[in-house]
Amino acid sequence: MKYQVYLSADAENDLFDIWRYVARTDSPENADNLLQALQSTCFTLEEFPDRGHIPPELERVHVREYREIHWKPYRLFYRVLDDRVFVHCVLDGRRNVQELLIERSIRVG
């Protein structure tokens, strides 16, 4: 069964921010390559989206409906609902992910 994959506005903003940072600090070509790799990783969730694991930061607070996959060092957080996959954010795993998730929950909530 194929799932439909959707990127939230936050996830699209994350990808653009990552692209902009890499283009500025490295090169636009490397930023383009990274963006393509991250987008491709998101769309691999069309098949077997349950292969991801529950992020430890969420598991600790008993939130188990979200999963994550990695394209190191990036972490892609998503949720599966029926035959749809919603990618909610793409975060740099070298940053304080727990803090970033708290900021997002405050902003969304």
C-alpha cells in the first residue's frame, strides 16, 4: 500500500531554512543537493512509514503518535494517519531538539 506524503508549512520552512543556511555557509550547489536528499527522504515514507521510531524526547513525555527517520544529522518528524503521512518538521539533530519541539508546541498551541 502506498501512502500519500504531505509536508506541513513548518516542514517546508525548515527545508528552506536549511537550504538558505547551507547556501550561505557552503555553496548553493551543496544546498540544492542537500534539499533534494531531504525531500527524497521525506517521500520514502510513501512505503513503510512505520519503520521510523518514536523520538526519545517525545517518548519521555508519553507522546507516542509521532515517529522519526534520519538523514544524518537531520531528523524528520512525522505522523501517520490512515493512508497519509504528515511530515511536521525537519530538524538538525545537532541542535537541542527538545527545546525546538517545546518552542513549536507553544507556537502551535
